[in-house]
Amino acid sequence: MRTTIPGRVIHAIRRIIPLLCAAALLGACAPPEPPQLNRATLLPSAKPLLDFTLVDHNGDSFTLESLRGHWTLAFFGYTHCPDVCPTALSMLVQVRRKLEAGIPSDELPEVVFFSVDPERDTPAQLATFLPYFHPGFLGVTGDAGQITILTRQIGILHAKAEGAGDSDYLVDHSAAIILFDPEGKFHAVFGVPHDPDLLVPDFLAIRQYYEASR
Amino acid sequence: MTRIFLSFVLLAFGWPVAANPYVTMENAWVREAPPSARMLAAYMTLKNTGMRECVLVAVDSPDFRHVMLHKSEIVDGMARMIHVDELPIPAQGKLELAPGGYHLMMPAPETPLSEGDRVEFVLTFCDESTLRVQAEVRKKP
């Protein structure tokens, strides 16, 4: 005995299938969910920056263009700082090592130390400071006004400490680590306290979200 | 200040100044720094086994021009270092000098220190007693 499907059922299936296909297609094209982050704050949309002219510890010009083509982890400090800055740089060495185990070397973020004490942090001073932590770390310094052009766009504060009169003055400075994306835009902030076991997964999640959103 | 100066003079001439019987030191270390670093930091744990608070009022060293007591703090995201005149060690308690907090700060010596080198600090307390501390130069804690 042959079983026939009622016509009204066939009609319903013919109407539902296209709807199911459309839903599947929309689901595949839906924007990715923003990542859940440990310590980082992702900007709602990456911020384009005004250009600046600084110099790196090799004596080469360092401008906004220098941030393009790769991710950059940036810390703002000074070489006369004996505690917070060396601790942050040592932490970034650990970050680098953990990332080397997980992503190709040509996709590793650059680590750049921007000096907020250009009076004492000359390119030569930075050249004997940064490579001690890691041969790939870059120190950047320059005209104080140019440094401020960059820092005021990304919420980094810095000032000589009160009572600063002699050659061993201290500098107060923001301790956040700034993330610039491969377009040279201000992308995220890693707040304190810095922990490589939290920063590394945050960076990888931000990077993945960025790639998925393009 | 005169009492502290007198203690240093007596120490310099080898005159016995009372060692503090209650404070002990653990894990004293100086962070190795790049050759061009101008300032260094030292850390340690001080334990007070006595029944009264001990107040650290000065630190001196034959290996550094001078030693200062400092505290790093991060307030509203801003890192700053504050000069501290004295550090109390609670009775039956301890004081941690560690990265990101209290630490000794010294100008770097002319010959850069390397991992494995040892330096000496002399801690002076408010009762003029002292504690000699040997610290090791290390890259990390």
C-alpha cells in the first residue's frame, strides 16, 4: 500500500526549508561575539591616531607608520625607575615567551618601551637598557612635546614627581600596557596588576576577534 | 638624626653597636639591572619575633653611595614612588619589601652588578640597634 504525503504537508515543508536556509546563512554571517577578557579593556572601536615623530634606540625615526603591519604592546616608563618599569619589562619578557609557543614568529606583537623621561632617556641610554630584557624590545624617545602628542591620545599620563629638582628625580606615569593593532590604531588597554597568564589569553582573544571581524 | 649619625660613626670605627635581637631577614635580593641603569632596587622579608613593634629608620651599605626607603604604588592607574622615612615591622609580624611595593632604592655602583654578586646592607632601627643583611643579585625573585 503506497503512503502519500498530504499536499498541505508538502506545501508547509516547501515554505519552511527556505526559511531554515536563510536562518543558517544569517547565522554564518552574524558578527562574532566580542571576547570575554580577564584584565584587558577593548575599545568599542579602535581609535585612529594623529601622527607623531619620535626616534628609536637605533636612532631611526619612529612614527605612526612604525606601528602599522603588526600588533604592538606598549609600556610607558623611564630607565631611572628601579622597580615598576623593570618589573613590567620582565613581565613582558614572560608574555613574549608564552606567545612564542603559540603563534608564528612573524605574527608576534612588537614590544615597545616609550620613555616619559626624554631628558635622561636618550637613544643611547635606551640602547643599553632595552636589549638587556629582550633583544627584540624597542626603546623609543624624542621630543617631550611629540611624546605627549601620542600619550594624550591614549590616556597615558606622566609628570615629574613633586620636589623633583636634582638629577635623580622620579617620574610618575601610567602603568597600563597599551595595545596598538596592525592598522596602527589604539585597540585595547591592559590594566594593572600585570599577569602574563592573564595578558596572553587576552591578547590572543583580541587578535582572534579582530581577524574574525575583518 | 644625630643618634643615627652617631651609630654610623661608631660602626665605621668598629665600635660595637647592639644588633637587633628580634628582627630576622629572609630572601634579600637586588634586582640585576641593565648596565646603563642608574638606580637599583633591593627587596627582602623582615620578621619581628619581639613583642613590640620595630621601626626601620635607615639603611646604609658599603656597596652603594646611599640607600633610600621607597614605596611604589599604583593609584588610579598611575605608578609613583614615594620616599618613606621609616618602616614599622609589627610585633610578631613581618614586613615585605617586594616588587611593586616597599623597596630599597640605591644609585647603581660604577661597576655594574651581575647575577650572583653579593652586597651588604646595614639596617638601623629606632632604638639604634642594627641588622647586617647580605643580599644576592638576581634577575628575578
